[in-house]
Amino acid sequence: MATKATVFKVKLQIANMDRAYYNDHALTIAQHSSETDERMMVRLLAFILHASEGLTFTEGVSAEDEEPDIWRKNLSGEIDIWIDVGLPDEKRIRKACNRAKLVYIYAYGGRTVQTWWQPIAENLSRHQNLKVIALPQPATRSLAELAQRTMNLQCTVQDGQIWIGDSTNNVSIEPELLHGTM
């Protein structure tokens, strides 16, 4: 028998000064039984950084390889933004670059990020629609500590730096761009 997903409710206030985006969101996030709190919170971070009308979480870990973790489709059904978190394989990234206008990979996991990226970086360099961003492991682990079934989070993005917090804790994140331009 399959284990059910855990449901998280998030009230989110976003002030993204880099994009001039200011909005509140009420989100429901399903955490697959095999997904860690760290991965789920990195998905939430990716949502925060790209928040816009039409941006949605997909089935993620539960889905086939046909869907990213987060995407935004236009009215024609074309994929405007494809967002994956973790360390996807090169074939999946190439497929995403061929299907979507913009592809973002939010890599996390400490030293394993460089080990994953170095052998595939040159092969993916021709993809102008790809952005690969490394998230520092201490920050993603601190994000995981914010995970609760019901969350009230505030997020500020300014000059590429991100602050996420609740009423008692704050996490500062400085992403590193591995590929693409910001």
C-alpha cells in the first residue's frame, strides 16, 4: 500500500525587490513520502523566486519524468518556465531545455553539487535558456528546520540575496549561479 503525501499549508508574504513583485500567497504543498523536508522547502524557495500568476507545483516526485517540480504554462499550453530542484540527469535537463522557454535548476546538497555539475556543464553550455543555481547546504538545511504542517513565512529578495523567516527564525540564502545569466 502506498504511503499518502503529507499536506503542508503555507501563508507566504513575498517582497521580491529584484523583480518588483510583492504579493501574498496561500499555498498547499504535498510532500511525497520519499521527499525530505529540505527538498520540499527548496521547492518552496524556487516558487518564491519565480512567483507569478499561473506558476504551479506539479506532482513532482510522484510524477513521471514528463513534469518538472514547478512550471508555468501559457494559454497555448506551451511551457514558459520549467523548474527542477535537486540534481537531475543531463538527459532530463536537455529534454526540459527543448520543451520550455526557460529552465531553472536549483541544485542543493553541498559538495555533491560540483561533483554533479562538472561532468555535464560543457555539454549543457549551448542551452541559452538554462539557468543552474547552487544553493548552499547550510542554508537549505536551515530552510528544512522551518518546515511545519502550517507555516506563516515572510520572504524578502534583494540584490540576489534571500531572507526567509517565520515569527522566530530567519534564514539567509546567497545562491551561486553555475550557468546562465541572472
